[in-house]
Amino acid sequence: MTFHRLSDTSSRISLQIEYDPKGFVEHVGALTNLDSVLANYDLGQFQKLAETAAAG
């Protein structure tokens, strides 16, 4: 994870995730792209939390 200061009030966070599915359920998640959908949802929730905390 890297943090990049854009200005006094904004930043960019870059995150690289590596994933090696193990077992049947994880392989099904990888094949159906469900793992990516869930990761993007979680990252969106983190973004909302971070932006709410920064505003308050």
C-alpha cells in the first residue's frame, strides 16, 4: 500500500492485492469473479469510512 499526497486536503492510496485461491470454494469464486466483486465492495466501504472520518 502506498499513500500519495495530492494536496493539503486530498490523498491517493494505491493498493496491490495478490491472491492465490486454495480449495474448491475459492477456485469457484475466482472463476466466477465473485472474489473480485467482494474485494471491490469491501474497498468501497473502506473508502466511505475513510472519507467520513476525514470530514468529521
